[in-house]
Amino acid sequence: MDLIIKAAQLILGLSFLVGVHELGHMLTAKFFGMRVEKFSIGFPPKLFGFKKGETEYSVGAIPLGGFVKISGMVDESLDTEAMKAEPQPWEFRSKPAWQRLIVMLGGVIVNVLVAFIISIGLLWIVGEEDIRIEELNKYGIVAQPIAKEIGLQTGDRIKAVNGKEAVLFSEVAETLINENSSITIIRNGEEKVIPVPSNVLDKLAEKDASGFISVVYKYKVGQVIKDGRAAKGGLKAGDSILSINGTAVPYFHLLKGEFAKNKNNVIDVAIIRDKKESHLSIQVDSAGMIGIELAPIHVLQETTRQYTFLESVPKGIVNSVKVITDQIKAFSKIFRGELKASNSVGSFFSIADAYGPKWEWSHFWSLTATLSMVLAFMNLLPIPALDGGHVMFILYEIISGRKPSDKFLENAQKVGMVILLTLMLYAISNDAIRHLF
């Protein structure tokens, strides 16, 4: 069921984003009197469709994409025969360069506007949840292995991020993408500045990474795996674990630490069941697991900030633009060797995981807004066959006064398609390896 929900959100989210992107191309083309032959959400084979006026509208069987075919344009269809005829007034190639430029930017513009609208709407209707630093500092942070590597410790209190007094827990994430970052903490009453190395983001992207900093929370036994070590030891769903070998474990990170310390050992587990305390003997495996799933019980109070509509507009736009700036920063890290492409390039598997196994509409639309900005950014890359490639050639024409020949555009399109297919195969295979092995 989890897989079905992930797949459904993936298909719905991407189909929506591709649909509005191609709609941006189609509407601008029609506005300037260009003939739009086809509009498709999904790739062939065609499932169903209809024709209205000069345009055939259809839905393809492969839902992770779409296209618009505009007469007189060298595109992925490589319809070279149509380009041999004399240009017609309704064709893309017959229109002024500035009109063709707007048509090629139409998809990107609509994706950006969609992201703005969704982000503004979510802030206005749902608000923004976070944990205030003073709330977090009641218990201190839980430092995961990578955080411990750079000098953070469980129990540290956060005071500042990049030299600026921290207000919200989410601000810590800024240290992972920005350069020369630092986290100022209070430990045993002493203030320390912990530099954040530029390669931390790469380490966090590794398949087995367990995160950076997390919050303290309590737990209960949610599920005991059938025939697992915990089940054989007598542990049941709903039990409350008090201690491991006499060490109290009221919080998840303490429990996890005791399991890790007792790999391949038999442990004494004190539990409460039906208001009665009892002790169980359970074997821990070599990975520090006993075969249970834990249900978190949050002990920190989240803060939900509500925004008026007028407050939501600039905030939503800033949040959306930040997606692009973070993408640029991530690309720069790849070029500098601080972030491996294999750790940062994902495909449908990663997007489905990001949507998650639960259908929560606020999360669905939040991620869809983010992906809309990512789609806009990726489409603007100056690669032939992408919108950015077409924009590059049209800008060359505007600046130089010379239009590239149809033959040149055709060959550039072929090269661009090879580049895109190579990148897609790399992303999908890399993602598949990370998820399946």
C-alpha cells in the first residue's frame, strides 16, 4: 500500500507540473498566432484524446512527461520533412525572435508562477510549522554520527547559526548548503563555535547516512516484527520500555545507543505492560536491531506561524526563489568536488520517497511547489532540446542579428537529446542502485 501511495503522488505531482509547463508553451504560442498541433500529458502510446480546432489533446500511457508540438519548430519530434517546405505565417519559425523567446520561456514562467501560488496559498491557509530554539534547548540536540564527526554532541544547546542568533530549528539546515558555515552551541555552560565543513552535505547524501541533527522524542513499541528477536523474547506492541541492562532509556536516542552498545548480546529489557513491570531477555543482532518499529511521541512543542494573505505573498515568493538559489549552490558544490553527483542526482525513485507513504495534502503541495521551481531551473539549463537551449539560440539571434539555420538547429537538437538521454539514464540507474542495493 505504501508503494501505491508513493507512486500515486509521484504520477499526480509530475503530471500536474508537466501539464502546466506545456500549457505555458501552448498558450503563449496560440497568443502569437502559432499553430499548436499536439498537446500531450504523458508520452505515447496514446491512451485517449480529442481534437479541438487545430490542436489534438491527448493523455499518454507513460505519465512521467509530456510535450507540445508547435508547427515550424525544430523540437524532439525531429519532423524535418515539414521544415523543408516554405515557412508559413502560422509557424514558429516565421515569427519575430522576441515572440519565439516568450513562447520558449512560457513553460518556465508558468512553473514559477505555480510555485508562487502554491507557496503563498499554503502559508495563508496552513501556516508554517517549526520548532523554536528555546523549545529545542529544553533537552538539547541529538547529534547523529556525522554531526559528532564535526564536533557536535548530544545535549548541546544551539545559540547561533553563522554568527546570527538562532530563532528556529530550521535555520540549522542553512549551514549545510552555505559556505563557511558554523553553529554556535552552549555545552556545560561554555560557548563553542563549531565550523561546518563544506562536504557535510555530501556525507548526508550517502545511502546509509542517518541524518545530521535531530530532536529528542519519547516513543512506544508500535509494531513487533513476527518471528523477530523481540517477538521471540516476548515483547509486544504497546509495551513501554523502561531500561536496557538497568540503564534508563526514556528517549529514542538513548534506546538506540544501548542497542548499538550491545550488538550480538542478550540484553535485559525492563518493560511496563498493563501497568505491571516485567523483564525480558532479548538477543540484539549484529546491526543493533531487535525487530521492532517504534512510534514517536513528541515532547517538543511545534510553533505554527499564521500569515495574512498580504504577509504570505512576499514570504511565499522568497521561499520559492530560495529553491533556485539552493540549486545553484548545490551545482557549485558539485563543480568544486564538495558534493558527488552520484549522491545528489536522483530520479523518480527519490521523488517518490520525498512524497512519502502517507497522503498529506499540505506536504504534497509543498513538495510539488518545490519541484515546480526545480523543473523551471532545470529547463533553463543551456542544453539543446531543453527550453534553455532554444532560449540560448534565440538570444544569439537577437544579439548577432543572424538566425541559426534549420540544419544547425536540427543537429543541435540531436546532440541535446543524446545528452539528455545520457543524463536520464545516469540519474535513473544511479537512483535504482541506491534504492535497490
